[in-house]
Amino acid sequence: MNEIAIRIGSVEFANPIMVASGTFGYAEEFDGLVDFREIGAVVTKTVTLEPRPGNAPPRIYETAAGMLNSIGLPNVGVKDFIDQKMPFLRTLQSRIVVNVAGVTAKDYVAVVACLDSVPGIDAFELNYSCPNVKQGGMSFSSNAQIAEAVTASVRKETKKPLIAKLTPNVTSISDIGRAVEQGGADALSAINTLVGMAVDVRTRKPRLSTITGGLSGPAIKPIALAKVYELCKSVSIPVVAIGGIMNLHDALEFFMVGAIAVQVGTANFMNPGCAAEITRDLRCYCQQQDLNLSDLIGSLEVDG
Amino acid sequence: MSPDPSIPCKHTVDCRVESIACVAVETFLLTLRAPSIVKAARPGQFVNLSVPRCGEILWRRPFSIHQVDNESGTFSVLFNVVGRGSQALNRVQLGDSLNCLGPLGNRFQIPPGTDELIIVAGGLGIAPFYFLLQDWAQEPFQKIIFYGVASNDRFCRLDDFSRLCSSLHLTTDDGSQGEKGTVIDSLRRHLCIKSERNRFLLTCGPTSMLRAVQRLGAEFQLSGAVSVENRMACGFGACMGCPVKLKNPGAPHKPYALACKDGPVFSLTEIVIDE
Ligand SMILES: Cc1cc2nc3c(=O)[nH]c(=O)nc-3n(C[C@H](O)[C@H](O)[C@H](O)COP(=O)(O)OP(=O)(O)OC[C@H]3O[C@@H](n4cnc5c(N)ncnc54)[C@H](O)[C@@H]3O)c2cc1C
Ligand SMILES: Cc1cc2nc3c(=O)[nH]c(=O)nc-3n(C[C@H](O)[C@H](O)[C@H](O)COP(=O)(O)O)c2cc1C
Ligand code: FES
């Protein structure tokens, strides 16, 4: 048997193909569209302490090989998440990673504290791209000290694996990566969306209500690869790669630069079965090549 | 209402192109073979079609289910060529395969006791109503259509529609056929005629028209439903990209419904229709 299982902290994942936060709802939306058993982990839509309405429309715009979004983290809040969304998630065989965010450092701690004893949750992903109200709306992962401090305080609330999700909209992503590693994160995930913009030339208005938004999809894959490569060289905790992954080939590139796992995001919208297909293709590939996943991870060959 | 387990719910399926025909200026009728979609589809629902061989185009494209044929297991969409996606769709060949995600969204429902159904359609907003009229061909109530387009070369399937309804009122912006003006003028005149009938209105089309219909509905205290066409990335409630503003939200933190999942059909008085 060719081995494709991975481990983050104390938790084993049957395979390294996850679905990215905000692109898979709370999984129930995909019922009938995908074989959940083939998904290593479902990462939920970001959950916050209080419910959030989300941004005004228009929230999405299609760009060349990508899309812009300014959804604004609408969600039912942690209480309703537990009551209304966990029952379905709990029925799945996939690992469940709950993505959490807050507008203050205290919020992150409070949400994780609420969720820690809820059955069925395997790990947490901390969405550090959320604007920090205390820092004038700068995201939590744009400042190494803050990112480290938030990670350290959340660390005290849970023994479950903590995955810190980083924004690429910073000068040095590896500085932030090293800081959250110091803070006690078990893994990093990268990248969240890149700040982007589009204009309707006819009306001279921005295409999104928030003017700028987050770019995702195949258009960002080369950037994501470079960021993941940089992170893998800078930290000693595992890195989960995200950004424009549409098929096995894309996933293999990320494994080769050092990622331990990948998350499929935007691709779920067009091909809801995408993550499961990649898992099946990966298993075939490993069989054909007679490899274990560990033989692929970090196997990039650089001349000289 | 709980779903009937014998009806397949939304799924993805490769469909064979059975025919594609130009039915009006820049307007095409595309027929696809997909028995599983046909079996599940209800009037008002839509499909999200993969656009063939277009690297740069990311999203699927949503289209109303225009017509179904149970015998041949085919359904059709009626589409306008407006951009890259619909251009690519227009180039498909017989026998090509298109991936279809559907059926998606809710459906048109008419309250019991209705004895006059008023359909108001602008441009390609006519698309979902063929399926509806097909499905309700046996219903005894009056079916009155107000159908407006820019000029007469844009009308689609007038003979078929006139067979399926009690009366068909046509308007064109340039007066090239039917009445010159908008469906709104023609609809207003109809509503001014006092009637004992229980009227129910359904509408689909450009936003400006929907807003005008909504205002008329309020003025004449008419109940009805509107089908909206927001931009959609997924079409099944996953991206939260297609919010529709609610007039009276159930809770302050839930000011929006999703066009793809909670709609595309909403009560005429339920939503705020803006730009
Ligand atoms: C539920 C639903 C049902 C629909 N049913 C039909 C139908 O039966 N027949 C039909 O021709 N069209 C229908 N549409 C609209 C159709 O999806 C768009 O025309 C199509 O996606 C445009 O793709 P494109 O790549 O050709 O254009 P783009 O290059 O994406 O855009 C070209 C132009 O089309 C406009 N446009 C893009 N997306 C939409 C949209 N979702 N709604 C309205 N305008 C849009 C843009 O503003 C732009 O002006 C429906 C949309 C929805 C959401
Ligand atoms: C519509 C949309 C909503 C998203 N919502 C969230 C979210 O709630 N929390 C989060 O951490 N990331 C969110 N993301 C970012 C994705 O999880 C992912 O990091 C990013 O889209 C890059 O991957 P991709 O190119 O495969 O989509 C969202 C992305 C999209 C496109
Ligand atoms: S289009 Fe994705 S939620 Fe409606």
C-alpha cells in the first residue's frame, strides 16, 4: 500500500486533500455533489463569536483565470454553528477543521474556548486575514508580534492542532510564519486571497461594493507556490498549501515545494467533486509511481 | 415541504448537445440530453453549465431551464450572446459534451385559488416561463403574458408561447411589433381594468423592469413572485456571493438571502431590488 496519510500535531488525516474555508460552506451544501469520504479534511466557513451579516452586493467578480470576492465573513456565529452546522459535519468521515476569526485577539480565544469541547471537531484553523479593529483594520497576520501573541493565547485554550492561516499581503510571509510557530501553531496554511480590484469602465464604478477584494483561483497559483516554498524553507512546522489548486498536477507542485497537504478552494465552485477527484488521482499516481506521499513532499530538485 | 426521495437532487452530469438553433437575434436555443436533470427539474429552477474549452473563463454560467422533454430526456436553455461565456456556448457542436450542474434553486409556486396568472417578461426573462406553461398546461386558470423586447427581431418562440397562454401582449421599445413602449405601460392598463379574478403575477427580466413591476404590484396590491439573476460563482449556496437584500429580515444579522439557494424565485414583496 502506498501511504498518503498525514499527521498534524496529534491528528492523523487519511489523505492530504482538504477543502478551503469559505469555499465549501458547512459541507451540507455539497451533499450529493461529492464523495465526502475522499476528502481528508473539511475546513469550515470562518466562524466568529457573534453572527455577521456579510458585505453588501456585489460581492464577487470573475477575472482572468480567477475571481475577486468581498463576502465579508457572513456566518451564523459560534453558538448557532454548534447547534445548526455541527450535526451534519459530525456525520462525515472527513476530519473537521473549524476556521475561526475575530476582530479582536480576545474573540479568537473566546471562539476556540466555545468550540474546544464540542464533539466532532478535530482541529482549528485561525484565519488571520481578518481586519483587526484595534490595529485600524490591519489584518492580524500583517504584524508578527500580534500574530504570535494571538496564537499563544489561543494555544492555552486547546490541545487540538492549531493551523495558522496566513495572508500573502505582507512584505515577508516567512517573518509571520516564524512568529506564529513561536506562538505555538502546529502548522501553517497559506495563502489566503491577494488584495485585488476591478473597475466597470462603463459606469466607472468598482466591481465590488468594498472597492477592493480578495483574488483567488488559478491566477494566484504561481504566487501561492512561491510563498509556500518560502515558508517551507523558513519554518519547521508543516505547511498546508492553498491557492489556485484545480487538479492533481497543481497539488503535486505544492507537495514538491514542501507542502504536507493542500486545500482546494475556488475550484469547488465549478467542480464540486474536485477535492475527491484529486485524492483518487493522487492514490493512482502514488501506486503507478510506487511512491509514498512522503517521497513527494519537498522533492523539488534545484540545480547548483 | 420535505423533498421526495425518488427525485434526484442537484448533481453534476455530462450532457450531449442534441441541437443548437438560432431563434432570434443573438439568441440561441440549446438542447441537451440529461434524463436525470429532466426528471428532477421544476419550473423556475436553473442549471449551471460548464463553458467548453475556455482556459481563462473560470465560472460556470447559470441559465434558466427553458423547456423539458420527458420522452427524449432532454432539456433546453434559451440564451443571449452577451459575453465570452455565452459566445463559447454558442460555438458548441452537435454531439459535444457539456457538464451541467443542476437542477438548482427553488421553483415557481402559484397559490391555490388563483384564476388569473399574469406573466411579465423582459428580453430573455421569458426563458423560464416556457417550462412553467408546459407544466401547467392543464391548469384551468387564465394565463396572460406581457412580453417586451427592444425590437421585434428579439422575440423568441411567439407561436409556441401563444399556444400555451390565454393572451399574449407584446411590446417593443421601437414599435416594430406589438405596442411601442414597455411591458409596464401595457401591464398597467390591464391592471386598471377591474376584475373579480384572483390575480397572481410572475416576473423575470432586467432589473429596471423588475423594480417597476414591484412598484406596480404594490400600487395594485397584487401578490406575485420575481425571479432574479444575480451574478453567481457556484449556484448552490457555497460561495455566498449572490446576496439578495430582504425587506423584512428575520434577524438583524441576516439581512440577505442567497439568490441561488433561497431563490431565484422570491415573493414580490419580500426583496429589495436595486442596481
Ligand atoms: C438564475 C439565473 C438564470 C439565468 N437565466 C438565463 C437565461 O435563461 N438565458 C440567458 O441568456 N441568461 C440567463 N442568465 C444570465 C446569464 O447567466 C448571463 O448572461 C451569462 O452568465 C453571461 O455570461 P457571459 O460570459 O456571456 O458574459 P460576461 O462576459 O460574464 O458578461 C457580459 C455581460 O453579461 C452580464 N451578466 C453577467 N452575468 C450575468 C448574470 N448572472 N445575470 C445577468 N447579467 C449578467 C454582465 O453584466 C455583462 O454586461 C441567468 C442568470 C441567472 C443567475
Ligand atoms: C468566495 C470565497 C470565500 C472565502 N472565505 C474565506 C473564509 O471565510 N475564511 C478564510 O480563511 N478564507 C476564505 N477564503 C479564502 C480561501 O480559503 C483560499 O485561501 C483562497 O481562496 C485561495 O485558494 P483558491 O485559489 O484555491 O481559492 C475564501 C475564498 C473565496 C473565493
Ligand atoms: S452563487 Fe454561490 S452562494 Fe449563490
